[in-house]
Amino acid sequence: MDKKQIALMAVDALKAEYPDAICSLVYTDPLQLLIATRLAAQCTDARVNIVTPALFERFKTAQDFADSTPEEVAEYIKSCGLYKTKSKDIVAMAKMLCEDFDGIVPDNIDDLIKLPGIGRKTANLVCGDIFGKPAVVVDTHCIRITKRLGLHNLKDQKKIEFALRDLLPPKESNDFCHRLVLHGRAVCTARNAKCESCCMDGFCPKNI
DNA sequence: ATCCCGAGGG
DNA sequence: CCCTCTGGAT
């Protein structure tokens, strides 16, 4: 089996296992998803969802964040970890949104990654979930599972994104990545992967 | 001790 | 490529 075949089998298997390719971050507008995704760095989505209700009640627009300080934002997000860089990034990002983008979250990767603290993973997630564009969201689960599946043997996040883009149908890639997250939490975990109950056990080479 | 839907800098 | 940033959960 070549990589493309395995990729397509993985797409089908996960689609059957997780019909709803949902994002577990809670948000009601593009800015909230952008910020929640930034907060999710080295932190569980469950933890992010605990802090965001109060955060988004206090700050409703990019201007609200831009008018605040990293110190105030930090009070709301501290339990998510990496709080100094995250809070500094969020305020700087909001300022750039207001100054260069009329306070509106841009709809393309090139503009999104200009924002402080926004990298390819977050930019792809927003492009896929908010703007319905083909996206390859390369996070810790995506990297681990696609490597175990033998779809690549790379370390660089951007190289993995482009390698997967070549293997996945554009219309499927975004949902596929969401399903990788669900699967990574429940079955193909970092430690003690539950291969015996995995829907891809039949064709996974298990390159751990 | 290790991992959690990362990003930026060296 | 590598490292660092960080609290919470297991």
C-alpha cells in the first residue's frame, strides 16, 4: 500500500468512527476561535473552555483587547499555561487587527500568520472552520497519528502540512484533522495507544 | 515524569 | 533542526 491509499483508508475509517468532525473549542465568532486556538497551545481544550467564558465576557471585540494590557489578559488565562507569551501575543494581535485589518479577522493564511502569536496551525484552523476553505491543521495529534500511519517521517510542522496536503482530498482534509484530534484523545494516545480498539488497526504500520 | 488541537527565536 | 515558555491533569 502506498501512502495515498493509506491516507484515503484513514479518511474513510475515521469518518465512520467520528461522523461529527466537531471542534471542541467553544466560540461564537471568528475572533473567539482565533484566541481560543492560541490559548490551546500546550493546554487541553477542556481547560481553554473553562477560562474563555469570563474572558469573552470582559473582551468582546479586537478593540477591547487592544485597549487592555497583557497583565490584565493574563489574569483570565493564567491557568492555561504559557500565559506571559499568550497574553502579550493576544494584545499585540488585537492591536494589529485594529490597525491593519479594520478589526476584522482576515480570511487567508498569509494575512493570519502576520498576526503576533498566530502560526500555521491556528491560521489553518480558522481558514477551515470559519471560512470553509481547504485546511490542513497540523497539531500534536495530527503529527503523532499520521506518523504512526506511515504517511510521513518528518518533524517540521510546515513540511508535514504540505506532505498531507498532497495525500488528502482538499474537501476532506479539514474534517480529517478534526477527527485525528478526537481519535488522538480517545484511542491513538501519546502513551499506551489502544491499538486493539482502533478502527485503523487493520492497515496501520504503527511506526511509533 | 509526561503530555495537552503551538509559536517564535536561535 | 533545537529550545523555551507554563499550569493542570494523570
